[in-house]
Amino acid sequence: MASIETDFAPQAALERTAAVIASARRAMLADRYPVHSLTVEWRWLADLVSVAAEWRELAAQALEPNVFYEPAFALAAGAVFGRDIGAALVWAGDEPRRLVGFFPARVARRRYGLPLPILEAWTHPYAPLGTPLVAREAAEPVISAWLAHLAADRSLPGLLRLPLILEDGAFAAALGAVLRRFQMPFADFARHSRPQLVPGDVRGAYLDGAISAHRQRELRRSIRRLADRGALLFTASSEPQAVDKDVEDFFRLEAEGWKGEAGTAAARHDELRSFMKIAVRALGAEGKVAVNRILLDGRAIAAAITLKSGDTAWYWKTAYDERLARLAPGVLLSAALTEELAENTAIARTDSCAAPGNPILDNLWRERLALCDRLIALRPRAPFRLACRLEDLRAAAIGAAKAARQRLRRR
């Protein structure tokens, strides 16, 4: 027993020290940002243009960056996906007051096919991340003020769903600590992961360790075969005017492929195309967009749009000439972009924005980003247990449908 105590004493001491530091930090923040000094208001998304400067400042120092919640992107997306979206804004101070929390959401009147109202954070097909913007130095007080406001407003549902948050992220950790203090029941559902690029210290040689020598030879062979067809050029643009021009190649390539045939390509829908152009132009003016392309005899055969915020990038959209699929232009562009992002020391990680099982990035990027949907009971009488059971049934139904589709494909 003595040896065990000796072995574990340093670890226990470290844990106690960490707990004391964390407790002291919370107390300091509580003094600096007492919940009663924070004000919360609800505004419709369309009415937020007047606070765009404060909103942009918050995004620059957020606990976790989310480019899809920045004004340049969100205001453009609102015309297509945000007509019923509002946001809880958390403010600190009086004159001048400072925006310290941005929580966009909608009230869904039905869920699980039932008349079960629920407040849902805003995500959509072009914004696959639901992490709100919270001031880094005041995360827990801001989250506390937000949740207290939602719980007190009886015009809002008693259930809150936060889709697509980082399961192991700083926001989820701060939120969990607040929920436990408030004794608000919560549960995580729809756990899954998607590829992400986190090169760490292995920046210049990331691909060498990520893919086999055989796969690297295949990529070089594809480059040679494409070069045999004409002048091959890899390009990257980040200047606003160049980005605005080069993004047109993405629209064309997407429309010429299977998405164009299915009618889902952005270029086939004026609202979607307009939203993307406006968002890319606005983010480009802030230096937060890059367009990478492969040109063959001056014509784009692959294009990718990458968005950036803080130390994070998002591999947002990509398309390639499907007539050249055997020569893998999409894979080649992804590999070239991987090298570029890995060597960029200003980027700590890149989110693939891809569905699980992506055939390209699953094989190029080794790291995985764990995501989940978090369900929260804001008030004691909220039908939390029922909602949890229904979430389980929904997940089982989705899983069964996917399995059925896979069986049909194998026939």
C-alpha cells in the first residue's frame, strides 16, 4: 500500500492543483463577468447587419472558430437557409457594450414527426458545424447567461438541440461544466466522425506518413498521364478578385457532373449560387477564402474552395471533371491542397466538412473529428426522457435505412 500511495501521490497532487487552478479561474471570471452583468437579447438574423462589426470582433476571439457563423457567411446564407433564424446575443458592459456570445437558432414546431417543439441551433447543408461563437475569456459566464435566458423565456420550448458540435471541443467542455452546475439534464446523440487534417509537427512530410508508397506512385502516375494530354498547372488564389473569378470554375465543374444531372448543383439554383458568390466575396475581402485548381491546357479540371477562420480551415467545396475520373484529378487536387495546408503554420487543423466514409479524404487524412448532437432540458418539466427515446428510435431507423441501401447496392 505504501508503494501505491507513493506512486499515485504526485498524480493526485497534480489533479488537486489543476482543480484548484480551474476553480480560481472560474472565480476570477465570475468576478469579471458576473452573470447578472451580462444581458441577452433575441434578434432575427436579418436584423443583425447593424451589429456586424461587433459580431466580427467576437468571431476573431471566439473560444472555437466557426466560419459558418461569421457575418460574412451567415448573412449571405440567411437569404436561403435563414428566413426563420434568430440569434440570442449576449452582451457585456454598458458603454461601450461588447458582444460576447452569438447563438443562432430556430424554433422547430415538430420533431420526430410529432408536435414536439424544440429550439434548434442553426445548421444547414452548406454549414456543417453548429458551434456557437463565445468569447474565449468568458466562456462559462456567457454560456450561463444564455442558458438562464432560454430557461426563463416561457415563449421558447423547454428542449434545446445543438447539432454538429465538436464532442471533445472547448465549447462542449465549457457547456458541460455549466449544465452540471445548473443541473440541466443533457445527452449526446448522432455521434460520428469525419476526416480532419492536424499535421502537428509533421508538416513538410505529412503525406509521406499518411499514404503508402504504392499510393504515392499511383498519384505520380496520374500526374504524368494528365501531363501527356497537355500543359498541367496547379494554381491557388486568395486575392479577392482572383477568388471571385476562379470560383466560377467550381460552379461549372459541379454542374457538369452528377450533381448537375441530379439537379442539385449550386449553379442550377439562382438563390444557392447567389448566396455562395456573396459569401465567398465577403470572406475573400477578409482574406478567409482560397480557391485551388488544376488546369489542363488552361481549362480547370478540378477546383476546391477552402474557408478559414482563426487557426482553422474548412475544405468546404470541391468538384472535378468526371470525364477524367480514371486519372483522379479530384484526388490529385486534394493531395496538393493537403500539402499546402500542412505546410501552413498558421493553420492548426482543417475540417473536411465531409460525410463519414469519404472515399478521398478518408485515405489522405489520418485524423478524425468527433461530432455529436447535444440535447438539453432547459426546464424541469421539459419532455426530456421522451425526446431521448425518440432520438434513439430515429437513429435506429436511419441506421436500418442505410443498411438496406447498402444491401441493395450489393445486389
